[in-house]
Amino acid sequence: MDIGPPKRAAQEGVDQVRRDRPRRRLFRAAAFVLVVLAGLGLSFRWLHWQFHHVVLDDARVASDMITLASRVPGWVTQIPPVAGDSLREGALLVQMDGRESALAVEELNARIAGIGARRAELEARLAMVDRTSASAHEAAIAKLDSARAALPAAEAERVFAEAELARAQSLIASGSGTRQSVERLRAGLDTSRQRVISAAAEIRNADALMAAALAAREEMQVIARQLEALGPQERELTATRDRAALDLADRTMRMPFDGVVDRIFVDPGEYVLAGQRIILVHNPAQIRIEANVKETEVRFFRPGTPVRVTVDAWPGREFPGVVDRVIEAATSEFALLPSPNPSGNFTRITQRLPVRVRLDPPPPAGVLRPGMLVRVEAEANE
């Protein structure tokens, strides 16, 4: 059997493998060198980044969460929005039962209107008394002047009648006169005396009318005091009405700004107390980043320092920002349970200070939401 050619082919294959072996080793060495160089480059870059950058993982998106509470107790009748709704400023949030307050406002408005009617009545009465008393006073003055003018004439007539009677009596004594003339003169004297008495009475009557007119003028002061008393009553009722109107207005809660409803704590039909929280809202256009920085790294986060913010919800996207402020006390100072050291054992723990970052420019509303986890990166420049 002829087996020569196959042996030669196998020998040629072995020789070819021996010739390719150095080449493979060279390729492997080159690949290993490239991998090592790439690893060294990445390691150098990582070390350089670690030494020249500071990252805060303990950071979140924050906003001013506004808890709207009821100022008055009452029954909740309407809550139109639901959690997650975006509302404009002035939109209705909560409506409470305000029927009793509305009736109180209506009642007080009626009482205030009654005060106005009473004032108009007193003013009309004051004007009427003014005119009436003025006319009566003028009439009393005229009557007094007339009575005072008539009294001297009556006195003169009486004196003349007395003189005539005396002469007639002397004539009778001498036998020259008649008794009839004496009686006539005596009657005339009586008449003149009555006229004097009547004139004096007219003067007293005129004085009484004058006093009555002056008394009527005094009544005007009484009416004026009544008008003055209506002022405090009206102010008191107005204040009470305004308080009732405020109570009525407080039963309608509206959106204080353009914002988002985060949570609703009550349902329609529930009874709420004054001060009880009802709804939680925030303004998505006013957000910030809050982080806690180690006290050993706070020097890298001075106010005005530019930072880069990355959000877990938006991978690959960066938000530029600026350190707005650094709180002047560590977070441990705000702990509810202080940690004194009465035993004397002390473990030194690095404290953290709150830092607030302002995004500049601010992102569109709704992109970042309160509570999202973020990372804040700053360059470690001394």
C-alpha cells in the first residue's frame, strides 16, 4: 500500500503551524499591550476625575410644598381637582358649606340698611324741628314785642281812668257831679286795669312761648346725639358683617399660583376643623436642588460655584446649576434627638451641611419633580 504522499502533506501542515506560532504570539502580545494601555488610560482618567471632582450623591429635587389648611370648620362639599392636576392661579380647589355664613352676611346687611334708614329719619326730624322751632321762636319774639308795646298803653289808660274817677268823686262831694258818671268812670277804670293785667299776661305767655321754642331748639341737640350714636353702631355692624364675609370667603379655597396638586387629604362630605390640612400643592416652575455636603468638602461648594447636575430619571442629560447658598449649620443641629456625650466615649463622624443649588437656566416645568434623586458634581479647585 502506498502511503507516501499523505505523510508529506502532514509534515507540511506541521511546518506551517510552526511558522504561524510566532505571528500569533506577536498578535496576542500586541492585543495585551493595547488592553493594558487602555486600562491604564481609563484608570488615569478615573483617578484624575476622582482627584479633581467632587460628587454629591445625597441630593434630591426640592420645591416649596404648600399645605393648604382650612381657616374655619365646616363640611367639605366640593373638591374638583384630583392629585396630579395642573391648575392655573385662582382655580377652585375646595368648596365648603357656606350657607350659614351667607345668611349671617345678609342679616347684617339688612341691619346696616336699617341704620341708614334710621339716620335718614333722624336727619328729617332734625330738619323739621329746626324749621318748626325757628318759626315758633320768631312768633314768640313778635308776640313778646307786641305785648311789651301794649303794656305801657294799658298802664297809661289805667292811670287816666283813675284820675278821671277821682275828679268825678270830688265833683259829687261838691254836689256838681252825678253818680252815673262816677259809676261809668269806675267801670272804665276796671276795664283799664284788666287791660294792664291782660298785657302783663301776654308778656308772660310770650316768654313761655320763647322758652318752648328754645326747648325745641335743645331737642335738636338730642337728635344730633342720636345721630352720632348711630355711627359706632354702624361701624360695629360693618365690622361684624366683614367678619362674616371673611368667614364666607374662607370657605372657598383657590389655587394661590400656577401649580400642581400633589395630594388631597380629605374627601367631599367630610367635616374639617380649623387648621386641618386639606390639600398639598407646589409650583413646578420654582424647583431647586438640595444636597448634603461633607464638612471636609464644603470649600468646593461656595455660593456662586458652577456645578453639573445629573438626574437618575434622565440618564445622559446634564443640567447646569450654581450653588445658591450653604446653610450655616450642620444637619445634626436640627436633629429631634440630640446626641450628647455623657459617657466620654467619642467617635469622630464627618458632619454634613445642607447646600442649595439653583438650576441656571431653569428646566421646563414638569421635567424635574420634587423628590427625584440627582447627583451634583463640582470641580475640586482650591
